[in-house]
Amino acid sequence: MIYLFSNPTEVSADSYVVTTSAEFEKYSFEESYDPRIIKLEKYLKKHNSPLSEYANVLIWYADEQDLDWRLIPAISGVESTFGKRIPKNSYNAYGWANGNYSFVSWDDSIGIVAKTLREKYYDKGADDINKIARRYAPPSDTWAWKVKFFMNEIDSVPVEFDL
């Protein structure tokens, strides 16, 4: 199957596909192309993170809760080397409850962390990394800097298009 797009960075909900029989068929996309997914997945794979397969989930929950899409992955970098150093089967890549909390799955952990960051941090005035750090990781003087470092690294990952 060959996909035809007028612009590789913009995909509408309805595009047309040329099938092997050279007939045009209407093809609907459930979600539009998002370069953040590629960027985040590439970054997490570079770090051998078990979260690399959940880049789309991380971004979906960040968007749902109106959070910076890099925040939760960056926190996981500081707290657990991107999910590699966690209690067995805890899915706690975020140092949640000082690491003494177990989630049911990666999806569950991402959703709960995103919702809690929105409701217990952003909505209560902790709406930047420094303010979040005072509540999330007291008395650390380096936590906010490290989170910002990882956010900037994630942002600097180049996205290439294979056409």
C-alpha cells in the first residue's frame, strides 16, 4: 500500500490511498500525524526505556491534562532513569510516593501521574518546574534543573521523514 500526502507533516482526517490495483480508496486516519511521538519514542529508545512503547500514551495524557508533553518523561528520567530503575512490576518510573507505590500498568501510571500533576500541582498554583519541584521533590535543589535538562534534551531530538 502506498500513501499519498500533499505535505508529509500535515495529514488530514481523510486522505486517499493508491492500492496495489492502482485504484484510489479513501483512507481515514484516527489521529493526525504528531512529530512529538516520533521525537519522544526515539529519545526513550536511545535510553533503552520501557516507556518508549508508550510515547503516544505519554503525549495523549499530557494533551488531555494540558501539560507540557515532555514533563512526565523528564520526571521519569530524573526519578528512575526513564523507568529502568523501579521496584519490580511497580510501573513507578516517577518516584511516586517516594517509590513506594505500585501502579497496575504503564498506561495506568501515566494517566494517574498526568491527572495528579494537573489537579494537585498546576490547578493549585504549581504551574512551572520550579514550583512543582518544591512539592514533588523537597528538599532537592537539583530536581528542577534535572527535569528541565531532560525536557530540553527531548526537545532537541531531530525528527526525520522517510518518504
